[in-house]
Amino acid sequence: MGISGWRRGKLIGRGSSSAVYIATHLSTGQVFSVKSALAAHSASLQREQSLLSSLDSPYLVACLGFDISWDSPSSSLYYNLFLEYAAEGSLSDYVAKKGGRLNDLAIRSITCDILRGLAHLHSRGILHCDVKGRNVLITSEGHALLADLGSAIPIGKRNSDDEPYCRLRGTPVFMAPEVARGQGQGPPADVWALGCTVIEMATGHAPWPDVVDPLAAVHRIAFSQEVPEIPNWLSCEGKDFLTKCLARDPRERWTAEQLLQHVFVNSSSSIAKLEVSPKSTLNQAFWESVPDGDEEADECPATDKPSERIDQLICSSIPDWTWDNIWVTIRSNDGDETQRTGAETISHSFDNDSAYEKGLVTSHCNSCKSESSCSCRVDSVSEQHKREIQIEIWYWLFFLAINRLVSCLVFNRAAVC
């Protein structure tokens, strides 16, 4: 029935008719949460306990039992519902602690957890009726638990069948258009509210932030053709996901099971496999050289000689400077000469083999003293090119000398110079 021997701790939340406290089991030290309400006003808590006890999903908050206690100071009976404790609190609080919005990957993961909880409820014939950030709990591991089933009703329950289900259910700014118009509540309404919750994670506030009056919000949602604004910074997959949730016609909204196959949440399970992107095109080869998790990196043989260890650190093989797949193309020109917008831009493509034929580059082997026919050749600069380099160096030295002499004459310091 419940947990015997427990101590109530600090207040961690409050609803319209109940308060939530952290509690500790005296015998085991187990930490859990307790939701308490006056016994005379505990119908929603009792309904929540009945529903949670019949459900078994890791994406729904677990019910640990209940009891009824007597509060001496107020001389009142209290109904206490014992629930699984989520260290990070509600999703709304979690978003606030993270700076006012969550990143795309976190939204994907949490949305997937909420969807799995909704899919389980709908498969058992239950509507949540009040999906929002305040009714989603976050564990210390960052997983989401769908909570607060006090407003939940069976699917297909008509308003006229039973008095407890006659009232309008949910939070106004999270209501679907058909619910705001009083046309009934079904699984598509939970999906609409899920879309609004995704917007809350992405923006830090509820949808329709410009509407303050709840009645005005209900009227706008019910009779306008508007949908909540989708954040621009969301990924293309996230925006498409929201369009599937926020279709004004409930028949056009995807079901929870269909949304679980959407790429926005379907890829959240493989987040850990995402690779870090290179910070620039120049270090792409380095990242591609990092072995995968299931590959073992080559180990250099141990040695006591410092010179050998330095050699191993410097390079394990002779560098290959030829143009191959390890290079990243930053800019290329298709022709030898291109002319753009009146300003002539000339680019030269260098062909190593043709350069040998034209005599611009000669080759010889230091070992066999043979010419270009040797397979082990090492390119060397031709004599003609050496002379061109020497002339250019002498030109710049002469220019620097003249410049220094002129400076000395201008400042009358020729003698010092």
C-alpha cells in the first residue's frame, strides 16, 4: 500500500490542489518524492495512483505507493502519493538552469523519451491531457519521465458519460484547437501539446508568449488559423517534426508511434556516435587519422634512447607531398588562365612529369647518380631556376641598401650609418 516509516523533507513543488516534498525512507535511506493533498480534495491524486499502478514504462514516473496521514497542527487528513524522485526537477526548471533553452541534441533526446511515454499511454487507452514542461521530470542522468497523470482520462470517454470528465482539461496555451473549441479530446491533442513542449525547450517559454489572458489564448487557438511560432534556430528535422505535431486539423497530425520514426527523434539514440567536426579544413586529415573506438592505434616500440624516441614522435614515415586524398581542396582553378570581372587572375597548374620533360626540374639519385630514369629519384631545382632566385635575392638586397641610404640622408645621419 505504501512506504512505512518515512520523513517528509523540504517543499520542492506546488500545484493547484497538492504540494510535492522530498522524502526519505527511515529504514533504507531511499529518497523519493511525496505528493500530498487534503483527503477531501485528493480525487485527482487517487486517480493518478490508480493509473500509474496499472502502467509499467521506464518513461513514466513510477508510483511507489500511498498512505493517509493525520496532520496534528491543522487537524486534517492528508492523502500522500509516493513517487519516483527525479533529481533535476521539472523540465521547465531544467531548461531554466541550462540558460533558458536546450541545444538541439538535448531536445531530440528528451522529446524521444516523452514520445515513448505518450505512446505507452495511448497504447493502453489513456490520454494524458496536460503535457507540458511542468509535467515532465528529468532524472540525474538526463532522461525524461512523463508525470502528473491527475488530468488523464480514458480514450473515447465522452463528456456526457461521467461528471469527472466534463470539464475542459489542460493548460490553455498548450491546448489543441479542437480542445479549445470543446470538440473533444483524443491522442492528437497530446501530440499538439508535445509540439508546444518542444517549443518550450527551444525558447525557454510557453507557446503564444504574447498572449497573457488565458481566455484570450483559448479563443485565439480555437478560432484563428495560427500555429505557435517555430524557432528559427532549430534544425530542419526539428522544424519538420513540429509541423507534424502542430497541424491544426487533428486528422493531419502524426501519432506518437509515427513520430517515433521521425528522423528528428529516431537519430537521438545514435548521438554518442556523432564525430567531432574539424575546426578547419586544414586539420581534416588529422581527424580522419584518429582510429575508431573499435580500432587499436599502432604502438611505437619502446626505446631507451632519447634520439630514437624523438624520431618516432617527429615522423614514422617519409612524408608524401603529392596531391592525393589527404589534401582538402580550398580553392581550385579549372584552366591555366582565368579572367574575372575585368581583373586578370592567372593560375598555373604544375605538372611534375611535364616539368621533367621541359628541363625545368632535373632529378638525380644521390646513391646511384642516375638521372630521371631512377625510380628512387628526388626532385632538385634546375640551374636556370637557381639563377633566377639568386637574381631576385640580389635585387631585394640592393633595394634595401638604397632605401637605408636614403633614410640616412633624410635625417642627416649618414655619418652614423
